[in-house]
Amino acid sequence: MAEHTIKAFDQEMDKLRGLIAEMGGRAESAIEKAMLALQRHDKEMAAQVVADDKRIDAIEAEVEKLAIEIIALRAPMANDLRDVIAALKIVSVVERIGDYAKNIAKRVPMVATNQRMLEPVSLLPSMGQVAAEMVHDVLNAFAARDADLALAVVERDTVVDDFYNSVFRALVTFMVENPKTISECAHLLFVAKNIERIGDHATNVAEMVYYAATGQTLPERERGGTQPLED
Amino acid sequence: MMHEPQTLKAADTTTKMTARDVKVFYGEKQAINGVSIDVDMDNVTAFIGPSGCGKSTFLRTLNRMNDTVASARVEGSITLDGEDIYASTMDVVQLRARVGMVFQKPNPFPKSIYENIAYGPRIHGLASSKADLDVVVEKSLRRAGLWEEVKDRLHDSGTALSGGQQQRLCIGRAIAVEPEVILMDEPCSALDPIATAKIEELIHELRGRYAIVIVTHNMQQAARVSQRTAFFHLGELVEYGVTSDIFTNPRQERTKDYITGRYG
């Protein structure tokens, strides 16, 4: 894309993109670390995820401030305007994604260490991986104004939903057979739900990226049902 | 190159002026290259584009103001309510009453405020008595949003008013002869932001009563006052569309580069 006649405008837009890229990288890493901490029952790593979330929150505030300045001082138009508005909306969603990762990390101490426990939820790490990749790809799509990559992220949300449905059934079955594990299983159910929500949020970001890149809104898509609400 | 007319019609709008394949030459030099556009009665149309793009030249073809430039030649057709304004039978003085114009710098006559407004109606025979003229003057000044500020000093000189007031006086003068179309060529470029806001508010109030076309260098102004925007570049009409579309999602790369400040 051609440069603005006013160079400082380009620098501010680059800074905005840089902050969002950093925020996305941190959110992606928070998801991965939280899942790893869960698998390894690593309380220190989990505590680190909780502590690191403060930086994600700080970046959200920084992006909001910069975006408001750009709107006030540069009066952005057309694709620039769409980018700034998308940036504002994206950071609030990524902040939520960070919160979900933090929430998973906070549950680590409450989930038992024994391997038998994790059997019904062997799918959780793969599910977390898919969600983390969605977050990674959607923010790359924003940086590159890549509408196709954003679309691919939207389509991947059903994978996460399918994972969630499987984990849900596995956990319910396990709880029926092992009532003593209900408390821990409930935590794992929340973990699964958090990852499922991360997938939904990544999809919302993808819709914003698609709009910013093309000026068109994505047609309303069929949402995959999740247990226990099929529709 | 765009020669296809760009028409944007909603069911309840009416076309006031129509230009088809309009070309303007200044001697050998071609300033406008085949512009086709419909000017809507109910929406304010803004012409934007960089200096020298032809937007003012094109605006001036709409009331034959280019006739005053000896070397200028206009080809193509321009109609007002379906009537060819370049026809030999067209009375140009009458045309310019129907299609009024407001210029960049306020240019009131060096006469009283009252006379500035009364002059046109008097020579066009729109008022037969002093009482009639008083009514026209008050009505015009009210529509121009100036009445309250000048009603107690109608016989002061028009040139003694502030710049913004002078420009509203010029708009009142154009209104006084009951035009159908008002052309404004950068009407706020010599005014401060407050006077500018008053003119913009006035344009908003006049919308619907007159077809309004405004040329502006200030894109924010085009965004604020118009419902239709036409982007000119190098004598061509590059894009004509609904203002909110042009400023959020222009279709042409050249429009996008210009309105986002990337025009190199």
C-alpha cells in the first residue's frame, strides 16, 4: 500500500499494528502456557500466565489511547478508518481471550495430578492448540490485511466446537463412573468451555479483519452447536 | 476512462441536472474529459479532488459560467429539467438566476445589505412594489440564516459585515431570485471554523428546497454536508457515490488514495 503523504500518520498506524501483533502473540502464548501448565500440573507456570495477563491489559489501554488520538488528529478515512475501528474492537476481544487463558491457569492448582484423571480429556491439549493457532492466524491476517486467512479462521471454529462436544461427553461419562472426581471434572469442563469461547472470539476477530480488509461484512454463518445446547 | 453515466437513484429522488460526456477545452488544453453525472434534487452533491482536477471547471459548466472565458469550449450535453442549457435559445441571464452561484471569496455588491438582496429580484421583475421587495428581502435573509443578525441595520453596507456574514449574504442574494440549483465553489475556504459551521448548517437547511452542488478542498466538509460525493482526477470523474460509502469504502484505488491522504 502506498504511503501517506504525512509520514507520522504511517508511523502511528505501524505502531498500532505492532501493539496488536504483540498483544496477539502474548494471548497465544498465554493459551499455550496455560494448557501446558494444566498437563504438567505446573503451578509456577500457571502463576506466570496470571501475572503476564497484566501486560495484555496494558496493551489494550495503550491501543485505545492511540486509536482515539489517530481518530482525533488524523481523521482517518476509508481503509485507514476501518483499520483503526477494527483495532479498537480487536483489542477488547483479545483482552477477553487473555482472560480466558488466565482463567484456565487459575484452575491448574484445583485439578489433580494423577494421569488417570486426564485420560477422558486427552483431547484438551489438541483443542487448546487449535484455538491458539486461530488466535495466531487471525492476528497475522490483520497485520497482512489478508481476508482469505481470516475466512480460514472462521471455518476452523467448527473444529474447536467439535472438540468441545467430545470433551463434554467424555467428562460427563467419566463423572458418572467416578463420582469422586466431579469437582475436578467440573474445573476441566470450564477449561474446555473457555477454549471453546476463545475459538468464538478468534472468529469474531476474523470477521472484523475481513471487514477492515475488504469493506464488506461477512454473511451471517451457520454456527456449530455446542453441548448441551445443540442449536 | 469513465464515460458511463454514474447514476445513483433512490426511488424518491429526482434528477435536477444531467450531464452527458461533457468535455471542456481551454484553447488546445482539455480540462474535462467526458464527464457524465446526474445531479440530484434532494441530496447535496460534493465535488472533491486535487487542485487542477477539473471540479471547479465542471461546476462552472452547470450555469455556463465558462462562457465568460474566451478560450473555453464545452462539448457534450447538460440539461436542467431535461432542457439543454447550451441550446441557442437558452437565455443565459435567466439560466444563471435558475442556477445560482456562490464563490470562494464573499463578493457582496458595494451597496447596502438590503440592496444586495433586492437587486436580483428587482431586475428579474420578481417584486413589483416596495412592500413586495421587503418581503423578498426578509424571506431571503431568513433562509440565509442572517436575518436576526442584520434586521436592524439593513441599510448598512454589505461589505461592512464579517466574512462569514458576507458569505451568507451572498447565499441570500442567490436565494432571492428563487433559483432551482445553487452551485457553491469552495464557499468556506476564506472563513473561520465557526463561520464555516454556520454555512454548513445553512446548506443542511437549504437541502431539498434547492439542488445544491458544492466544490470543496476540505474532505471533512464534503463528508459533513453532502449525501453524494463525486471524486474528480485529471479531468475525469473517477467515482461518484453515496458519501458514506465513498468515505468508508471507496471502490476506486485513486479515490482511496486521495481521501486517505496517500495521493502522491
